[in-house]
Amino acid sequence: MSKVRVLVGTRKGAFVLTADGKRDKWEVSGPHFAGWEIYHVKGSPADPDRLYASQSSGWFGQIIQRSDDGGKTWHQPGTPPGEPPAPGPPKAASNKFVYDASDKTGKPLTTHQWYDGTQHPWEFKRVWHMEPSLADPDMVYAGVEDAAIFRSTDGGENWQELSGLRGHGTGPKWQPGAGGMCLHTIILDPSNPKRMWIAISAAGAFRTDDGGGSWKPINRGLYSKYIPNPTAEVGHCVHHVAMNPKRPGVLFMQKHWDVMRSDDAGDSWHKISGNLPTDFGFVIDVHAHEPETIYVVPIKSDAEHFVLDGKLRVFRSRTGGNEWEALTNGLPQRDCYVNVLRDAMAVDSLDKCGIYFGTSGGQVYASADAGDSWAPIVRDLPAVLSVEVQTLP
Amino acid sequence: MIRVILPQHLRTLAHAGSEVQLEVESPVTQRSVLDALEARYPMLRGTIRDQVTLERRPFLRFFACEEDLSHEPPDALLPDSVVSGSEPLLIIGAIAGG
């Protein structure tokens, strides 16, 4: 029978939740990396036992962790657990993220726009998102704050920036959102290994068609009334983007305000908020088998980051947007004031499709019937930062 | 032998006890001790000082002999009692938030 493994990053550690295909009885392991912020944990599609985790701390900075056995044991790439310290200089630098300043690889920028409109140097803070290659377990991308994309081709031991993103020309206009200037979304195209999409708060969405060498902003159709030019090429606070891998190029976006859709790989976007009670939010995801079925969790407003009216409701559209239904069965419908962050929703590929999300209150909810009903897997974890799921044979 | 006391999270990363002992050639300074520490425990690179600038991370402090040495130049000599091993160099996480 198939299994699912849910990878949860929280403010104080990582947790691995596993169940069989029924998804009604769960085993919980963790906390892994107790006391550390785990922004993201994700498994390799090419080798499900290969997991990557971003571990960080305001005191000790960024750490990259890797598991080669599905989360049972972890190590920093280049320094296997239990191995006696080797004499001489370190052989790897898995937490060394250095912005590319060379002339050969584009024109890397040294400054971006700061909150007060002045220019500010790029400063590495943490890894927000890890995206393993679809084909190679040793290749993985990292989206970082201050916004840039890095790639490792040796299992996370060494990282190189794809500097064409920062160097393409609009970088001086990028500025931090309230959560920092983070590259939080990386989507790989299963039909075209040269194409990928990324999104940055608060710069917008970008696409490469040449494997990361060059990038272009893809924000036409976005309207952000809180910026000086509401239709600017960059400067939009994109919160998350999702795509069904079976239909590459059809993208769904949760922007700061507005839920958006693109049918042309991001060249243009149109609004699909429809009858949502509020279209502010962070997460968005797509059903694994029904590419017109999408999910969001509306949040009251940018000033009040919790669900509307004290009710935790997932909204589902089966029509690719505009027409939404509230999913409430099994979710608290009074006195609930949690948030659901941008990387904290995931879908499995079982039939029926499972939907998972985690909250700022430490609950991780699962639905084994595409959202019709929900039950908590765990209720009392630290605040959840990210949720990913693996469907295992 | 130089004695260094690590904060809890760095002990976990390094798979080490609370105190590690290092051979450090003279002159014994913050820089030479941290170089030796990172050579023996590569997984600590970047956690105490920045990977590129080698500046102390903002929320870490260095203490020895009940004195805060955090703002001493990295090449200043450490106290004799640290050099002799009678006192440890303490690396401490600042008390800042939860």
C-alpha cells in the first residue's frame, strides 16, 4: 500500500509525519534540529529518501541538513554524522552562500532598494525554500533572503548563485516585504528542464527559459495599489505560486491581495478572486489530478494576519478560480485566529488527493478526500513555517 | 591546550561535549582559536563568525576570566590563563528573544 510522508518545518524544529494510504493513523517523529527555525524541508522526486532541510537561527546563521534515509538520520553535507573530525581545512562549506560578484557570470548587483528608498547592499540571511531537481538527487536549488537563487550539484555541499536573476536589470528596484526580501517560491518545469519560475517578496515573479542563465520579470496583469506604479514591471508582493506538474505553464498565484492565474507561463495574469470573502493570503496549491481545482486559505487582511471571523476555512475552486466554496468539515469554526504561511500547504498524489496545511498555532491538518473533510494530524507543534508531502510506494 | 566552551546548539552540531580542547600555536588570539576550532569542527564554519568577512555573528559573545572580550580585536592576545588552559574561552549566545 502507498504511504505518505509529511515534512513539517516549524519555528523550533522539524517534524516528519507518516501514514499509510488511508491517511488516518499517523506516526510523528521529531523534533529534529530542536530549537532551530526550519524554514523548509523537501524531498527529492528522483530519490524519495533524499531530503533537504533549511535550518537557521538568529544566533548561529544558516545550516543545510541532508538526510539520505527518509529523515531517520541527518547530516550537514560534507560532514557525515559520527565521523571523526578530519584534520586540515574543511572539505565543504554547505552553509556558505556567497553572492556572485564576478564579471564573467552576468552583472551581479551590489545594492537593492531599502525601505526608505535608498540603496542597500545585498546581505545573505537565510534559505527560505529548497527545491530538489526532478531528475538528480544531488542537484538542489535554494531560494534565499536577500533574494537570490543558488544551486548545488553535489548534494548540498557547495552552492553557486545563478546570478543572472539579480543581474538582469531591475534588481535596484527590488525591496523587502515585511518578512524580508526573500525568494520563497521555485517551480521546475517537468516538460522543459531549461524552464523554471521563481517569486520574490516584494519584487514579483520571474522566469528563466535557459536553465537559470537569464531571467525576465513576468508580472503583466498584476495590480498592486500600494506601490507607486500599480502596474510596474517589478515591485509586486507575490506571496506564493503553484502549478500542477501535469499541466506546465498554467500558474496560480496568491499575491499580497488578489488571487491570480496565468495560462501562458506567466506572460500575463488575470484575477480569479471571484467570490472569496477576502483575497489576502499566503498559500495556494493545485489538486494533483484535477488541474482546475485549486485551494487557498483567505486571511483577513495585511494588517490582521489571521483567518476571517474566527473560522478556519480552506476555499476550493473546481473551475480554475472565480467560483469558490468554503471547506469547513473538521476545521474550527469559532475562536480561531491562526495564519497559514506561504509554504505551509501541500498535496499528495494519491487517489483521492490528500491536502495538508499547517498553521501558526502549530496544527497540521490533513484531508484524505480533496478537502471535503479534515482532521488534525498534530495540534500542538511550534508555529508551522512549511509543509511538504511525499507520496511513497 | 586551549579550552573552549560551546553553547548548546553548537555542541549538537559539532557532536561535541560542552568543552572542547584545542592545540593552538602562539600567538593565541580569538582568530587563531576560532581557526583551530573550525578546522577541527568544519560544521561550525559560519555559525560563530561570518563565512566571508569572519566577523563575529551579532548575537554571540566571547567571555574569559569574567571579562567580555567580544569587542577586542580578533588578533589581540587572549589572557594568560586562557593560554595556559586554567580558564576556558566561553562562546555564549546573547540573551535575545526566544
